[in-house]
Amino acid sequence: MSFEHASVTKALIVGLALTSITAGIFDVKHLLHLQLVPHISKYFQYWRILSHHFACANSSDLFLIELILYNAAVHIERAYGSVKFASFLVLATAINSIAEFLTLLLLYPIPLLRNGFNSIPAGPLALTFTILYQYSRLIPRAYQFKVFGVTMSDKIWVYALAFQLTLSQFPATLITALLGVFTGYLYRSDLLQLKGWRIPHRLVNLSETWIAPVLASGGRTVRRTNRVLPETRTASVSNEEDEVITTARTPRTRDARNLTTTGSSAATPRSRMSMSIDDIGSGSMNPTGGVVRQWVTELTDAARPSTGGEGTVRVPSDGEIQILTGMFPHLERSVILGALQRSPNIEAAAETLLSSQS
């Protein structure tokens, strides 16, 4: 998977990594998280409500969030389109910021929850779970498998990363995850009628002019084929009569040489028995023709002169006899064999048998 048609996701992943690394270099991680007391209640640092989404305080959270965004956000952006997906990110960040601040105000007065829910870790945790909610609703599963009788899909790996992220700084991350899922539900249900909002067109043009060239890979987009069927392969030798490779000495006569090149060593006992006693007794087994030429002709399914003078017959293969026997199980083998001998191919023999039944 690549970032093709997912430029906003690429900018989000690269930007989050740069801001997190920069915060670690300049040792400003203590300014990243959102804390109600005393940062907001006493020092009135309201900028933390929005700024805590833009960087992660530790490398483990950064790694998990980047993996989830790469596996989930790319699909959502391709389904939405870059402009709608960017608008969705802006709305989700704003709703999550307000929801997190109101949740801290509601939970802090409770004595049992005061210590555990006084702060929210830094990083776009709520935004990540908002994207995961859209991923669970929009993106279908590719395959399923069973583990100890439990049916799972390929999406279980993304959910496993999300579960690990939820437990990273429990219980604060649990509240953040629930708020992110709630924000995703609000956007998808369109209760607030925010689906139709888009970022200004001027901002889109500005991003395409200055940001898109920086994130571009620099190469031409790879053209993907729309063919789903494999190419047909033509075999020079059929499966029923495979060519036999032999190390026997090649005969000097022309007929013996033709016999070797046409695969005479693969002849079946049935084709050998097709030579009549009259042909052998009449002296036709000479080096220059007769039985040898007739044998080669039979192996190539060509027509040969019959001994009774009743026209032309051919020796059908075992595969043809089995196919027609399966198609006409009520007919005798001699009837099927006679139709194949009098017909140039198996299709004509099948038509002959069908017409005789009608």
C-alpha cells in the first residue's frame, strides 16, 4: 500500500512525526498535554485545548498512531476524497477538543475520578479513534480466518494496535478513545449537519501550491492494470499425450525417424493392437511404408484407410471416450466408439449421438 490519492494522510503522518521529534529535541514535552488543574484553572493556558493534538509526548504513542493512520486513514481519504477528508479532520479536531475539555470539567469534581481524569495525554489520540470509527463502518474486510473457532478478519490487526494504544496511559486514554468514537458517530450520523462543510477554496489552492510539491514523491504515478484474469497459455503438447524424452538410438530410416519425432514411444497398447493380422501378413511391415506410416497416422488422430473399404475411420483417444461416456451413460461403449470413429472430432460425434436419440 502507498500514499497514492492520500496526500492529506501523508501530510498528517509526516507533520505529526516532525512536531513530536522537534518537541523532544527542544525539551518542551511538558507543554504538550492537556491538564485541567492547575494549567487551565490557575494559569489559564487555554491554548493547550487545541495544541495537545499536534504532537506526541513519547515515541511509543507516536509509533502506534502512525501505524494506525497508515493502515486506516489512507483508505478513508481514498473513499472521501482529499478535500472532504481534510474538512473531516478539521471538524473532528474541533469537536474532540471541546468534548475533552467538557469531560474534564464533568469528571474532576468527582472525588474517585479526580486523580485519574485530571489530564489528557498529548497526541491526536481522539482523532485517531474518530478515523478508526469511519474505517470500521466504511471499509469492508478483505478476508476472514478462524483462530480457535473464533472468526476474525484482516481488520483485527488495526484494532489490536488501537487496543494497545488505549492501554498506553490508562485510564485517561480510555476516555479519549471513547470520545473519539463518539465524535466519529456524530459526523457519520450527521446529527450536527456538518458533512457538507468544506475548508475554503483558497486554503485548498494554497496547500496544492506550497505543500503538495514538498510531499510529492517526484515520480510518475504507476499505472495499475485492470486485468484480473491470467494470460492464456498454449501448450504445444496436450496433457493426455505428453511428449516422452528418450535416449534411445535414432533409427536410420526415414519412417523410423518420423516415428521418434511424433512420440511413438507414448503409444498406448490399444493403438498397437489396432494393427490387423492381415496387414502384417500381407508384407506391409517393410522399412519404406505400411504399418509404420499407418501407426503414426493413428497417433495424430488423422483419418486412415480402413481394411474393409467402408470409408475412413480414426482411433479415438481414451479421453474422448470417457467424455462421451459421461455425457451418454445409458449408451453402450461400442456405440460411442463407433460414433467417434466415424466423426472427425468429438463435437461431431456428440451431435451424431444426440440426433440419433431424437
